[in-house]
Amino acid sequence: MTLGVQIDVGEWRRADPVIVASAAQNKQLQMCVTVVRFTADTSKGFGERFWVRARLHAGRGDIPVLLWLDGKPDQRWVPGATLQIAGQAELLEAGSSAAFGITVGDAAGANPLKPERRSIAERAGEAASELRLRLRDATRQFRGAELLPGFAVGDTSLVSEELRDQMLESSLTHLTAVSGSNCALATSSVLWVSSMLGAGRRVRSVLAVLALTGFVFLVGPDPSVQRAAIMAAVVLISGYGGKQAHALPSLGAAVLLLLSIDPWQALQPGFALSVVATGGILVAAPTLHRGLNRTLKIPRFLALPLAVVLAAQIVCGPLLLLLQPGLPMAGVLANVIAAPAAPLGTGFGLLAMLVLPVSEPLGMTLMQIGAVSARWVAATAEICANLPLSRWAWPEGWGGALLLTAVQAAPVLAWALYTGRLKTPMAVRAKPRSPWQQSPSAPRGVRLAVAVLMCGASGVFLGPTLITPSAEHASTPRGWAIVACDVGQGDAILLRDPESRDSTILVDTGDDPELVQECLTRFSVKRISLLVLTHDDADHVGALSAIADRVEAAIVSPPSVGNGDEDQDATGRNSRRLLQDLEREGIPYRVAVEGLSGSLGGAEWTVLYPQQNQVPLSTNAASIVMRVEVGGISALLLGDTGEQEHRRLLTSGVGLEADVIKVAHHGSRDQHSQLVAAINAKIGLISVGEENRYGHPTDSALDALRNAGTTALRTDQLGSIALSKKNGDIRAWSVRAPADVGGEQ
């Protein structure tokens, strides 16, 4: 009943008529908000933008909102800060944790509010915010220590996009956000110290509660911190699952408490993962701890954290599949390696934050020790994320989650049957088989069931992780010359002479790091001799950081109106974001203009557009158009050019005929039908995402190809498409339907 009342009250607040009317009329409002989380970067490509969770103080009460802002966050955007902003509200979906998304008109104009009469809690909150900011500023002085504020208070604003991706790939992201382990560390440390000082049980309990409360206060009013604190309390009450009578009832009570505070978090993945991980630790960690200690002879101080990591990883595996495809097999290894470092970073980071205002030299010394832990975890993430086979293939969606659950449950069921913990009619007491074997053997029926379960689980596990990928790799043609990678609504084209397999050209990267890496792996591309970035849009360059370590050199489009230029700004850096990213990755580059040409391992290419001394009006208009001769196939790659650029190509006098055309702009309506006819290609490659919201490819683009006698091959229908030439004919192979487009094995 309490939960129902809480939901009704929350819905009433969310339906505040002033905010709803403003959202419906697209009007700007002056609003007062309180930040509840640290900022998160959303640039993920080019352009600076961030978002932050906040509470909007409206007439009916506080409303959870998301604030979207351009630029870089400054010290005002910290948990607990109250700001006056001007922005436009947009009503979010009913199931969202936030009721409104607010685009802040001018982030620089946000005005911090400090009422004349402030309560003790408000003044204490400001002091905690200043401590967090001091920790962040001090961290900037230590190279490679950007994870330290995340360990201590969950502040990841200093973490680079590359490191964030590596942490995600190696299943270490939870270390940079305040979780139950951070809370448990704070309370466990107090319990240990008070125990060493001879404090009684009641005193220790009171001190642990005070430590947990103080930690949550220092970190800030983030709902995820509240969840972490409550889950940590459950783990501590149950003694890491050792007190089974308290464990699951405490977890149930914690879930009810969390939902009564905020019912909408039940729809958030983080809530489900937190509850499931805590349940797995309570149920499975004690047994795993005993097994690791007794069977594998692992010391107790190492066996417990390893058991906790294994239990959490196993039970969360099916849910993680719904968020990110594949099995992060390097995740367990990464968590085991990072396990000793993260608590040290948390402890020394917290101590440094508290000591810095009192003694800066001592605080910086503590930070220096904590920085070692941060570098340890960062190095672990980098190495484990780049390990071969760090992520294994597995079916996606609910089907894959249920299949993984069954595979994990089968060994547990087999163990329960074999040890007699699960009683069946077959489980009768058996006599020892020999005088030297004191323990009775399991009945034949039980052993048969155990064998079936273990063999079935092994077979099902090896199918998608080993057998299917091996079969796909074996069936993928090796003698390809052109590949249109399936990267969703984006472009990524591979070019390589079949006789020179060590020299590969990649034209654009798409914006999905996993998809472009999957394509490179499938077609055995380890090095990219030349990367051509046709223009600056994210769907063509957004995954640059994921493949940068493979790139030797790059060609980029000239600057266009609005995307910066090659002139240096006041700091001596290029003002164009794409060039900054290339420089940061250490990739040498040249700007492409008409007439630029070269050869690479048997592939010859020439830039036909853009013209010299021209500043295109948009990034699409600046797209590089290339003619390539590779593997006996001629191809014309049109980037995202439109009708105006096509007219210039038609009147330029250059030869446009080619065997293959990479259709411009994913088959948009902005095409010149006469250009397709002039090219007279046999095959038109259309790189396009399934059911994309742009309606690509358009009927007019497909009609133009059909009228020119060009066969359209689309990545949304066929997946990645490989072309090669054999006996004078162009052969096409595709991932999804090789029989429909011909085949070459």
C-alpha cells in the first residue's frame, strides 16, 4: 500500500501543469534545480556535450529531470549544488526514471543559489561539494590517476572516452561508480579498526552505521549511492551470506525500502543488476569461498574477494547480455587483477579528500599512493580489453539470456545431484566401491544425469562461442577486394588487393566500435595502412578511437563551414575536433583535395572531389569522393555528397565509369540520377542501418540504380558484403544471405 501511495504521489508531482504546458508549447522556463549526480560526457564523437541528473523544484514538489548542456562541465555541476537555469523541457517516456529532459539554453548562465539563511544540512552539503571539487582538482596533477575520484566518490568527469570504453569492455565500469563494495569497504574498515581497539559489538555496529552514513553524505545525494549503501548494509548484516537466516530476508526488505524511496528505479538496469548481484553474493559466495579455500587451497583473504567477483559475474551475466552483446570472458580476469587495487584507491582517495583541507602535503602524499591504484586498474582495463578473444560471441536478447542461464544452471544442478544436496528417487545410499574409497559413490542413475547435464552444458556453451565463429571465419572469403562493413546507419568500406593482404585501406569507421571491430576481425584485418575519413559526421568517424591503434596514416576532408578549420587556436591546437582526435592518437594525416592520388599494395586511388581552395557549406558537401582500382575492380566512393556535388562531378570532365558505386549518403533523396547513369556500375553498395528513421534508401535512389542497370546490395538486408573478381566476373558474398547474391568460398 505504501508503495502504491508513493507511485501516485510521484505521478502527481510529475504532472506539474506549469512544466507540462511549457513542454507542450516549447517554451523556455526559469527553473531551480539541485544536481544529484556527477556529470556524464555524451560527445561520443565530435562536439562537447554533457548531461547530469537533477531534481527540479516545482510547485508540486521535487521532480527528477535530466539536464542536457553544451560545452564542458565546470565546478558548479556537482552533487548537491542548487542552480537557477533557463531551459526548455521535453516530456520523457512514462517509464523513464526522469520525468523531463531539459535542454539548458546557456550552461554558462546557470546561477548558483546560496540563500541567506541556510540550514546546517545545506552548509554541510556545500562543504562536502567543496571537498569533492578539491579532490578532482588535485587529481589533475597526477598523470594517469583520473580514476581516483571515481573510486572515492564516483566522479568520472576526468575519465577519457578511450579509458571509459576499455573499462566497459573489461567489465570494470562498476569500479568507477560508487557501488556496494565501496560502502562495504568504508564500514568494514571501521569495524576492523574498532575491533582492534577492543570496542564491543554494539559500539562497532554504531560506528559502522555512522561510517556508512558519513560516506553516503560525502559522495552526495545520488540515488545509485543510496542503493549501494543499502545493498552494502544487507551484505554486512548477513556476513557476506554466512548468516543465511538474515541474508535473503534482509535483501527483500532492502528492495522494498529502495522502491518506496523511488519506485521508478525498478525500470533501471542498474537496480536489477544491483539486486541480482547482491543476491548472488549472499547465496553463492559462501559456497564458492569454501570451495576455493579447501579445494584449490587459495588463502582466505584472496578466496573471499574472488568468490564475491565470481558470484556477481555469474548471476549478472544473463542481464548484462541484454545491455551489451557477447560474453566478457576477460571480465573475471580483469576483476580479479583489479580487486586489490580498487579498495586501496577508494581508501586513500577518501583519506586524501578529508586531509587535503587540513594538510595539503599529507593529502598529496595520500593521493600519490592512491594514484598507483588508479594506474593499476587503468592498465588492467587496457590490457584485458585488448586481449584476443576478450569477448566471446553469444546470442543476443532474451533468448541469449535464457540460454546462458540454462548453461550456468546445469553445472549447479549436476553438483547438487552428485553431492546429494538435491534428493531424487535415484539418490539411495550406495556402498563404497573399494576398501580404500571411504566415501560412497553416487548411484548410476545420478551419475548418468550428471554426465548428461555437464555434456549438454558444454556442448551448448561451445556452440556459439567456438564452433559457430570458427565456421563463420572458415566460410568468409579470403580473396576479397572490397567489403562494405555492416556498421548500422554509417559507412565503413574496406579495400585491399587480394595479392597484398598486409596493405588495407579503410574508408570511414561508422559510429559503433563493436560493429566495425567485428567486421575487421571477420575479414582478418589487423593493420590499416590508410584510413580515409570522408567527412566529420559521427556516422563516418565516430568509431575512430576503437580502431586508432591499427591505423598507420589518414586522409581527411577539408574543413567546411561550421566544423572548424586547420588554423590553430590561441592554445596552439587545431580548432577542428577531428584533427585534435587524430593528433591525440598520434596518427599522421593529410587533407584531401582534388587530384591527390596514391597507390598501396596494388590498390590505386585518386581523389576527385572536393576542389582546391573551396570551403563547402556543410560536412556532407565536404565529403571526399574517391576512384579506386583494386583487385581488378574499379569503384567510385561518393561519401555523403548530394545533388549539387554530383552536378560538379558530371561537369568536371573526369572519367566516372566504374564497376562498383558506393551509393552516396546511404541512398538518400539528395541524389542526381544522371550521375548513377554516367557511372554505369554493375553493383551499387548501400551502407545503411535496419529500419533507420531517415527512410534510407529512398525509392528514388533505388529507382535510379535500377534504371541504370545497377544491382543494389544493401547492408541492412545482407549484412557485411564482400566483392571479389574471378574469371572476369565480380562475385558477391554476404553474411546473412550468401545464396541470394552469389558466393565464393
